[in-house]
Amino acid sequence: MLAKQQQYNVVIASFLGWTIDAFDFFLLIFVMGDIAKEFGSTVTVVSWAITLTLGLRVVGALVFGRLADRYGRKPILIINVLMFSVLECASGFAPTLTAFLVLRALFGIAMGGEWGIGASLTMESIPAHWRGFASGLLQSGYSVGYLLAALLFGVGFDALGWRGLFIVAILPAFLVLYIRSKVSESPGWRASRPDAADRGPRRKGGANVGRYLYAIALMAAAATFSHGTQDLYPTFLRIQHGFSVHEVSFVAIVYNIGAILGCLSGGALSQWLGRRREIVLALILALALMPFWATSGGLVSLAGTAFCMQFLVQCTFGTMPAHLNEISPREARATFPGFTYQFGNFLACGNATVQVMLAGKLQGDYGIAMALVAGAGALAFALLAAFGPEAKEVRIAPDPR
């Protein structure tokens, strides 16, 4: 087991990696209308950039996860952070919409690798009683990244335009210097690396297939729920409610504060209630809130319901780094969490496009369109979580004594 300061460094680096990843992804959702205008296209067509990014994350999760299981978490994490930062910057220089979509597809591959590597590096490096809180903290990086994207959009869009927002996103790539100098390799990987002696029983292939299929279905439902409430929300505010750039930024800041608090609360609560019970409780409350969230009007009401919804969304996701690592096959702990997480996103990658088309059939009502998709995802997520496996007390890292 690593010394305590080294454990802190690992948690900080993994949190920042996921923060930067999410920041780069969510910049897009604030400027889809502006991109469509510049390239003479429509929001529906530009929404394919979200679909491609989410869909191809599974490729990155598999490729980078396998590399991290073979060569170690730390070096592959460094390569991964550099790749998605460079591709984000390159998106700002895209000369055509086709080139932009290609770059977002490549960005999706790079983005897909970070979550699984960071989660396994963290969970293999910390004591078991830290897992719930560390899981919530790690996952909150997603909402912190969204919050930073909202802040940059609010203060920088008028000066930088959509291209400038993407270009300045190269700056967080300096995280690799911190990872290289401060982060130690995972003790869990060193104990189970391919050339290490066999240190315990491994699951048989058939059992692993079942576990993979379950986790993929769980994460597909989870992604339908979460992205159903997130990806088109700024577009919903700008188009349906006519909010200004600064009003959209304000609402996004408010609901991302709720999301951060939800991650931390959900992760910590799952250490007491258990992973499955905490997820189901949050989903029941989210379903009860859904009609009010979808039909609210006015800045204060929209901000308040969005705060509550994202608090509950991230209550469920705050458990995921711990939960997926705990049910992982030991020999594939960098591959399994990231691959199943991102494959679930792949199965739900058409959310934004489906919601845009539904809104068109509902006379432009984005709120109802989002609620229909997100509500179906929440119901499926609750059922899968309630009847699935849990391994909260499983040993991941070597014995600290």
C-alpha cells in the first residue's frame, strides 16, 4: 500500500484527469448552435459530434484499458491526457464541419480511456474505507469539468468565440507533469501485472462474460438517464426559453454545483447504505422530480429544479468508480470498469439526436423530449441496480499491513 501522501497524489491526479476530460467534452454542448451557424448547418447535424464522441469512447476504453492492464496505469494515463488535450485544441482549427466531426470522433477515442484508468489507479491505491468518498470525489470531476466549461463559456465566449474556447483547452494538458513527478504506479497493478506470480483465484471466462454484460446494461441505462438530462439542457435554455449566454452560464453553474455535491454525497452515502441501495434511492427521487424539472419556467425555477436533478443524477454516478472496480475481474481492472462504462455510453450515444428529433415532433418542446428519454433510462437503471451484484467489501489493493 502506498504512503498516505502518495495516495492523496493519486486521487488528485485521477480527479483532475476526469475533470479535464469532461471540461473538453462539455465545451461543445454550449456552442452547438454557433458551430451550426458557422458551417451553414443545423443543430441536429452538429449533435452528431456528441453521438460520435460518446459512441467511440468505448474504443478508447478498450484500447487504453488493455494497455494499462499490460504496461501499467501511470504511463498510459499520461499518454491519454496528452492525446485528448491535443485533439480538443485541434477541433478549434477545423476548416469544415466534416473535419470537425472527424476530430470529435478521434477525441472520443482518447476521452474513453481516462475514466477506467483513473478509477482503477485510485481504487487500487487507497484503503477500502476510503472508497465511497474517493469514488464520489473522483466522479465529481465530471461535474467540475462541466462547471469549468460553463464558466469559460460565460466569461470567454464573447472574446474567444467557439474556436477560441477549444484552442485554450490545451492548457490543462500540463497535468501530465504532475502525474509524471508525483503519482506512483498502482500497487494493485504491480501485484497482478502479467509477469507477476499468480496471487489468487481468477474468475472463469463464462462468469466474466456475464459480469461484463450486466455492467454494460447497467451503464447503458445510467448513460441514458444522465446524458438525457445534460447534453441538450443548454440548448433547451437557449432555444426554448430564449436565455442569453450569461443566463445559460448561470444556470449551468448552479446545476453543476448541485452535481458536485451529489457526487460527494452519493459516494459517501454508498459506503454506509451500500452501492445498490444508494443508487435506487436517488433514482426514485429523480423520477418524482422529473415532471417539475421538464416543465419549469423562469430563471429561478429552472435553476432550482436543474440543481436538484443534477444532484440526484450524480448521487448515482458518485458510486460508480468504486462499484465497477469492486465487481471487476482482478486481472482486467483497468479494462472492465472503463470498457463497461463507455460501452454503456456507446449504446446510449444517440440520446441527443433522438431528443432533438422528439422535440421537433413535440412542437419544439425540448423539456418533454428530455424527460421521456431520461425517465426511461432512470427506470431501467433502478431495476438493474436493484437486482444486480454488489461487492463493497472486496479486497482490491494489497493489504496495507
